[in-house]
Amino acid sequence: MITMQPVLEIYAPDGFDLWPVTDIEPFGFLPLSGELSPAEVGTVVMCIADYNDVDSDGDHAPQPASALGSFLHGLLRLADDIVAPGGLRVIDTSTSVTFRPGCCDGLESWRDWHRFVDDGNLPGFGHDPVSPVAVRFPRCARDADQLVRRG
């Protein structure tokens, strides 16, 4: 069976002390679900805020120096364009083959998988030197015929 699981790429909190966060292996993936502990939820919010706390591009207020100001800046500055490092992890449970999210396909891009399934539009998972690629295989001759006509 193939399963898809939203995951957030986690890194060390480096002195973050606004609320409790978990000690988790840096650059690992934290599976997101309704079963996260309060500290895991704190880690998720901390990572998303920190990832989006980027220097001003001239159209926004400059980055604040305080920890609380920096946190709020990361969440509020890009309210319409928040990026979440990670993505959808795809696992074939019968073979244990796992397709991990790449650097260029965060959680905010989850709809790319719908486009891939619907019309074969390839999601962007990464870049050189290694670019992972998902490939659709037809389930039957009718599907193969449709794929040939499209492409």
C-alpha cells in the first residue's frame, strides 16, 4: 500500500526559549498529525516562524532584533506566502521504499501531488546535483493509451 504523510523538516532550535520545543534530530522529518505532543506543536510553530523570518526585501518592515519580534515577523510578514520546510513523504509499505520531500517542494506545495496524479504534471522536488523525480505508471492499457495521447 502507498501512504502519503505530511512531514516538517526540523532543525535544532538554537537557544529558542519562548515556549517548550522538543529535542529532535536536526534535519529529520517530524510526521504531522493530530497526535503531536504540546512540545512537538511548539517545535512546528518555531520552525515555520524561523524559516519565514527572512531579511526585508524593501517592501516590508526590517527584521526585528528581539526573539519575540523575530518570531512574530516570521509568522506575520509573509502571512499569505508562508513556506513550511518539508513536504509529503510517500511510503510503499509493501517494499519500505520511501520518497522523501526535496528542498524545493515544501508543505505549501502539497497540491502539486494532485496535479501530478490528475494530469502527470511533474512536481519540483529538488535541483542539481540530484533531482528526484516521480513517474506515473499506467494501471491498465486504457490509462497507457490516455498517457500516450496526452504526451
